[in-house]
Amino acid sequence: MLACYHSGKMNRYLKQKRGNHNLVRDLNTYLEAYGIRRVHASEFKAGDILIFNMTYDINHDGHIDDKDVYTHAGIVENYQNGLVTYIDASEDRRSPRIRVRRFSFTDDKINETVATDRATGRKIHARETFGGAFEVH
């Protein structure tokens, strides 16, 4: 993900934060300061960065819930009629590690499961994990 946005400014910022163990939180902080937050999904453009929450139990409390923030990021590939297509990657995922995923803001049928809370068995869907979208300069 960061290879796609390997800007000098972003690199310097993230190197300063190297001791922090949550790269997505650092990326979100950078984007809040230097990016443009998309207020409406209709504003999404290819190349925007998406921030997700609740994709895994980041705080290790045994549940995936609203306390698990800044857990994943992706890049918008396309947005059309409420459907977001994005690219994401994960080091711990089996092949393929880079995937094209999608979720819809308007159609419940297009809202794939991205995590399952092991404690409760509850399936967590992509739309509920969406935290924000940013244009990067």
C-alpha cells in the first residue's frame, strides 16, 4: 500500500513515527493533516486511500469491536453507483496477498465478510469497517 504512495513527505512523516506499532493509525494521522477527507462516497476517486476499522482484534481483548480502530487500509480502484472497488494487501493472508475487493453503500448483497469475531462468531462486513477516505496530494 505504501509503495503506491511513496512520496517524500509521507515517507519522512512515517519514519518519524517508526516506533509506533500501528502504521494505519500513523497513515490516518498523516492523511488528516495533509490529505483531503472525502465527505461523501460520490466523491471517491481512483487512488484515494481508504481507512478501515474492526478488521481484526488489534487491541487483543478477545473481541473485534468498535475499540479496534485503524486496522486496515486500501486504495480505491473505482467508485460507481454506490459500489466501491478497492485494492488491499496483507502480509498474513494466504496467496494472493494483493486482492481486489468491493462493497456497496446501497446493496446489501455486495458487502463481503472481512472478519469474524472468534469470541461471538459474528461476521463483520466490509461496509461496517469503513472509517474514511482521503485524497492524497
